[in-house]
Amino acid sequence: MLKQRRFFATEPAFSALFAAFLSAAFLLSACSGPRLPFFNNRDAQQESNGDGPTEPQGPVIQTVLTGLSNPRGVAVLPDGSLMVAEAGTGYNAVDPEEWTGRLSHFQDANQDGDFDDDGETTVWFPNLPTYNTLQEYETWRDEVGGPGDLLRHSDGHLFLTVDGGHGRIGLHEISPYKRMGRNLSARGNMNGLAFSRDHSHIYIAESTANALSVINIADAEHRKITQFGALASGQQSVPAGVAVDPRNGDLLVALFSGALVIEGEKLPVIAGDSAVVRVDPETGTIADAVLGLTTAIDVAVDAKGNIYVVEMCSGYADLIEPAHDLFDPDQTPVHGGYLRYSGRVTVYPPPAAADAPPYQADADATVLADALDMPTNITLAPDGSLYVSTGQGTPGRPIPGPDGPTRIVGEVIRITLPDANSR
Ligand SMILES: [Ca+2]
Ligand SMILES: [Ca+2]
Ligand SMILES: [Ca+2]
């Protein structure tokens, strides 16, 4: 079923107010509700010169896929259908035939705006690696690895990263005819991918190595562009997402920020220490683009240079022991390391000048969507809409939700911006 929510984008000063208004009652009365800042001036003009009730102008958020297991990379095909990578349940079975990482094709056959109807799913690869870092690396967090980011080349090939833990690492080339081809890299965890503007190279955010690299698709030659240093509190930078600024080829990289242990206290997240940086792909020079973020995990840039940032959560809660049974459906609901339903998508305008100071998230963010449950990936579609994958963690695990206990479910939402073509 198509779920649709329509609401206003807000400036940060209003975000608390905004969250309080996110109730069904407010949504139903949005047309006559309190005035909040509009997404842009054009909308405000439309509002003021209308003769009669005007539809609220803000991003429209739709759930287009649900019931998934850790959706990650989304690629939008020319016909509007989606390829979606799922990292799977995290259950690392001995038998590879029980692995649940997947790559699937979703077509809106009945044209109702979503991809969840009978016959709309074609699984291309059903048994790709999956694991949970809690059990493999004792991270005190419910975090699933497996198939990750996904790109679609202009020639029709797909490029998919897989992190199955313990050496099951790859950047796979997949033909339009469902053939798994070359593995272009097995160097280390590759969280984020982006094509160069001519699609001859792939940029790679290497989270474990804290590096940014580039691979020549033709011969798989690898070159490290830069190495990221420690963030403000001394933690590792953990590059998680990368995007190319289509205006000049600059790279925007989301630095998620690593965990710290200070005087025995485990700190998976230090709010405000995450950042998006701008990197020169030739020289490796790094400049801050957006500071004051928390768990920035992916980034996208549109043709005008607007920077879209996904933050996975706003803090940490309920760290869990490695012995915790993630797959017991009767467990007490716990967050499991990261604070659930605290992720968001924000946008920042292109910098006014090359030497402009970096944006500060608390002052400069325009919020497109918030209270999201653990979003991980963003894809900017050719029509200007944004696809965001949510629901990181063990599918079905009991967690605290906004309206009481609920369970983890993987979803893909689409954010349609007001008059995307004018941006
Ligand atoms: Ca449907
Ligand atoms: Ca449909
Ligand atoms: Ca990405």
C-alpha cells in the first residue's frame, strides 16, 4: 500500500516544533495549520497569491518499498524501475545458500506509485553474504553488513559493493543480463561509490581504511586519492558516502565518525563530530563543507550544487552485549546501540564562493525529512527525486518506536522536492 506523508520543510530553529507537529491531526489540517517557513521563496509566493486554499508546498515523502532486509544502494533505471541492494538479515549461516544478502529489480507494473505489488520484484542474486558486526566484531551495536552501495553505469552495467566480513569483500561488475562479472577491488570495506562525470572511473569511500580511492573501470587500476585524519574528539573519520559535484567534479565525502572508548565508557556516537568534506580528486586536498553533523552516512549533489546529507541517527542508546540474541522475536525492545527513529535528510545550498566558510549543520540545515529509522543510503534520481534506504539493523528485532514498541523493517522512501526541476 502506498503511504504518503506531506509536510513542510523547516529551518533548524523550528525542527523541535516541527517534530511535535508530526502527528496525524496536524497532517490532516496542514492546509489551515500554523505557518512555518517554506521550503523556498517560490513556494511562499505561490501561497500568497492563491485565490482559495493552496496545497502545502514541501517535500512529499512516500514509502515505495517495505518489508526489506537492510536496503542499501538504490539505482534508478531509465524506465523508472529500481535496482536495490539489501545487506540481508545479518544471519551468517554456515551454508552460503542460506545467506540473505540480495540484489533485486523492482518494477511498478501496476503503476500505482510503489513497488510492493505482486509480480513487481525480480530477485537477481538471492544469496549474497550477510553478517552482523555485533557477533563478528563485538561492536555493542546491531549493525548488518553485506551488499552495500550500487551504481548503474551509462552502458547498463551495475557496480555493487559487498562486505560480507572476514575477507568476503568485493566491488562487483554485473552485466545488464544478470551476469556477475569482474571483482574490481577486494581491498577493504567500500561503503560508498560514485562515478566520475564521464563514467570512466569509480570513486570509493573506504571506511575501514579511512581513505578515498579511485578505480579505473577499464583496467581496475587503483589509486588512493587521500587519507582522512582523526575527527574533533580523536576518533577515526570513517568515510561512508561519496558524491561528485556535477558542476566541477569535486568529491563530497560523508565522514561518519568512529566509536571511542573514553575511561572505559563506550561512545559509538559523539554528536556534532561528523562532517561532509570537499575533496579535489586530483590533488586530494580536503576542505570542510558541512560541520556539526552526527553520523553523516551518505551524500548526494544535484546539478546546481545543492548538497543532500543523510544522518543515520542523532545519538546512541542501549548498547548490547555480543551475546545478545538479535534474532529472538520476544526480546525486550532496545535501541541496540544507535538511537532509532532519529535519522534525517538535510540540504545545504552550493557554497557562495570557493573560499566560503563551511556550513554549520545546526544553523544552516534545511530539513527535508526527519525522525527516520536509521537511514543509510541516498540516491538522486534523474527526475530530481531522492530515494533513501531506512531500517538498518536486524529485521524484525523489537525496538522502541515513536508510538511504542515496534520492529525493525527495511524500507525505501522517495522524497519529491517542490518543483524539483527549478532547483
Ligand atoms: Ca502497491
Ligand atoms: Ca506498484
Ligand atoms: Ca551512496
